[in-house]
Amino acid sequence: MQRLIEISYREWFISLSITVATFLLFDTVTALWSNPFFIRMTEVSDLDYVILGFETILIGLFFGIRAQKCAVKKTGFGGIFGFLGFGCSLCNKLLLLLFGSSFLLTYFEPIRYYVGVTGILIFSFALFQKLSLPVLDHAEIKTDDH
């Protein structure tokens, strides 16, 4: 990937900053580490951290690297599926409201990691599409000076 070599230090720094901030935020919100703000109702596994790690790296790269356009819909679906993959099923109030706890534990919990991997694949495809686009140069940005 020639485009990865062309990424500036500034874009790498922004990507790394976004990755770390997103990791800390998602790690806290999903209670993968014990914290006073949130309590997790399902057991944490190593795969939760793997999915969280990949998801936050993809988020950091996607939002830290400039391009002319990006695949917002794919990124959205990838982000949601990835979040559902490492998040606590019972702690997600929307899922709990829509489906109920017995449905989530019986049907969703066994496939949760597959949903997370699917999200990572979708997000990776969106990032690949973004990296395939030409670099956005500040000189090319058109402004209306009417």
C-alpha cells in the first residue's frame, strides 16, 4: 500500500491520538476494565480486547488520514457492528429494550464475536477504499470568495 507510506507525520499523530482516545472511551463505556462509572453484566474475554483493539485502530486511521471522500455508510455499519462485538449485550439499553434479555443471552451472545469481526471487515473495506483515493491537498480545496 503505497498510500500508507505517503501519510504525513501529522496524520500519523492524529490517527494515534484518535486511536488512544477511542480505546480509552470504548474501554470505559463497555466496562472492559473495572471502573466506577459502568458495570459489565457479561464476562469479559480476550476476544473482546482483540475486537476493541482492531476497531479503535481502524477508527483512528480512518479519521486521522485525509482523503477527498470517504465511505461514511460502510464506516457507520462497521463501527456499530464492531461496537456490538466487544460491548456487553445486556448493558446495551437499546438492544435490551428491542429484544429483551432472554433473546440477547440465547441468540445474540453466541454470535456477538462474529458480529464484531463482520464490523471489522466492513470498516477495513471502508478504510481500504479511503486509502485508494488521492490525497486531499489544502491547495485543492475550493472556497467561495464571493
